[in-house]
Amino acid sequence: MSRFRNCGFAFVVLALAACQKSATEERNDTVEAQREATETAQQAANDRQREVSKANQEAAKDISEARREARERSLEAVEDEIQRTSGAQARANDEYNEANRKTAQNQSEFAKDARKRLDDIDQKSRDLHQKITKNSKDFPADANQRLSDVDRESQSIRSELPRLDTGTPQAVPDMQANMEKRLDAVEKALDKID
């Protein structure tokens, strides 16, 4: 029995020796495990890089698309502004031209009316000069002086009529009102002499 016991023990020792790996095998297994770990880490890093690159490309695409859309909206807004501005400017130009046309027409009509009134004043003044020359007793003593004042004022108004064409649009109505007032005064002065 002791033999079997020694054999059993030897068998156990041999089995244990067979199960144990040599130091070289252990190093080889460790190196292999390290290589596998390195490959796995490298593959994970490559996968991460691909994912990051893909995400960056998608983000760049989204940014590019957003910029393109922003440019398009900006251009549309500029075009809309140009159309509205040009339309408003065209209307303003039309209104301005119409106002200038009406002002010029009013100035022309006023000047025409004023010249006719001045012609009538001059004719009446000539007639009164002739009447005074023929019969001065029927007129006031200062009739000649008053007629000379009327003639001077008539000539002054006539010389100012061209200024209506060169006056600023704001000043023309005041000039017309002033001339109208002076014409009325001259006509009244003639009526008082007559």
C-alpha cells in the first residue's frame, strides 16, 4: 500500500506539473493577452475616431446648410426691402413730380393773371393821365403824384414776377400772397383817383 500511496502521490505531482505552464508559456500568454488588449483598444480608438469624424461631418453639413439657409433668407429680405423701397421711392417721385407740375401750373396761372391785372392797371393809369391832362379840375390835387406812385408800384410788381419761377417751393406762396396784396392796393389807389 505504501507503494500505491507513493504512486498516487507521484501521479498527483505529475498531474500538477502537467497542468502548470512553463514560465515561457505564461509570458507568451501574457504577451498575447496584451496584444489582444492593444488591438481592442486600437479598434475602439478607431471606432471612436470614425464616430467623431462622422459627427463632425454631420455638424459641418448642418452648419453649412444653416448658413446657406441664412444667406438665402438674407437675400430674400434684401430683395424684398429693395422692392418695397423702390416702390415707395417711385411713388414719392411721382407725387413730387405731380406737386412740381401743379406748382408750376399754379405759378404760371398766377403770373398770367397778375400780368393781365398789371396790363389793366397800366391801361387805366394811361387813361387817367390823359383825363388829368385834359381836365385836372375834376381830380384831386395830388392825383398826378398818386398816379406816379401807382405806375412805380406796377413796374415793381412786374419786375418781381419772374422771381416766382426761381423761388423755392416754400417761398412761392408767400411771394404770390404779397403780390396779390400789392395788386389789390394798386387797384384801390386807381379807383380812389378816378
